[in-house]
Amino acid sequence: MAEVPEHLLRRSQERRAFLSGGGGAGDGGSDGGGGDKIPAGLLQPAGGGGGGTATATAPAAARVATGPAPGLAGPAGHTQRLLTVVKAGSIQDVKATPTDKVHVWPHLLVVEFVASLAMTAFLLVFSAFVNAPLLGMANPNLTPNPSKAPWYFLGLQELLTMFHPMVAGVTIPGMGLFVLGAAGYIDKNPNSKPEDRKLAIGLMTMFLMFWAVLVIIGSFFRGEGFNFILPWRQGVHEIFDL
């Protein structure tokens, strides 16, 4: 067993002499002006014994409702005071933070696969009962009037009747694609509820309505020479037969 160094033994003896001797109370009383020594009231045992210190600790004992429980006295019978209790949860959070994320497989891919199967079945049934409106063989010597693009390009063709080709074919479509591409960086809201995604839904709605109106005008309101007509005057069936 290692021996205790002499300087530690000497300091321990001095401390015991200071706490048990009469100089403790005297020093504590004379140092009441704010010294760095322990006050006499804190060094008094719980039983209240000890000449001059009993009077000094009487007011302190009166302010305490009940004395310390037996077995809680410190060295030499001195009571110990607990400053505060710090819960471990306030220092380190060991609970895992809940998240609302799910895995792509199977939660997302299964839904997409079922949706593709349903769409494929719908197209099969629809194509079995409805004939495609195909026209006759094309005649290179006879250009149809009006000469319309497929419905998915009718929006661009309609823009060409209103603006310069550079504006209708490059500027407006390019700006639309740029705004749609930047929408994800403009609206960073991760919420999936439609009522909380007003900006994203508003942008997509304006884009769809803009092109839908152009396609409808090019399909039903353009007649010979690509002039503006009313569909009920010429007949919808004649428009599709052109």
C-alpha cells in the first residue's frame, strides 16, 4: 500500500485542528465581512452543541423547518447542503428523433407499379371499343387546310399566330421551363399536404391552364387558313375531319 505524502498529512491535520478547535468559530466570526473561510453557522453540528457557536446558529436553525435526516451528516458531524439536481436528460438526449420518412421500396414503387398496371388495363379496354380517328393516306400534292400540328404541339402553333417565331418558339417556352425547374428551389416547403403547398400548386396550375387554353383554341377555334372560328358554326366533326 502506498504511503500518504507528508504534505498531505500535514494539511489534513491542520484542517482537522481548524475545524475542531476554538479558532474555527473565532475566525468565522471575525471573518464575517466576506472572507473566504467557512462561516461558523455551517460548521455547527446538527445537534446544536458547542458553546459560542450555538447562539450563532440558533437563527439559522430556526429558519429550517426540519433538521437533516439521521445518517446525512458529513465529516465531524457537519451537515452537507445540496445546491441543485441536474437531470441527465437535459445534458444528453438519448432518445431518437422521430421522422416521417419511408423507404422507396416497397412503399413508393408498389404504388407506382399498381398505377401503371391500372393505366395499361384502361388503355387496353379503351382501344378495344374506340377506334382511333385516323385519316386517309397523305397526298403530297394536296396540303390540308388548315394544316394543324398534333394536339401536344398546338399550343406552340397557336403562339406562332400571336408572336414572332423567336418569342413564341424560344423565349416563352424557355421561360416556362426555367420557372418550372426553379420551382423546387423557390418553394422548399417539405410538407406534402395540398393546403400547405399553395405556391407550388399555384405555379403548376397556371402552367397547365396556360397550355390547356392554347391547345383548346388551336383544336376547336381554328378553321381554314388557321382563322379564328366558332366551333358550333362549322361543326366539331368537321374540325376533326380536316
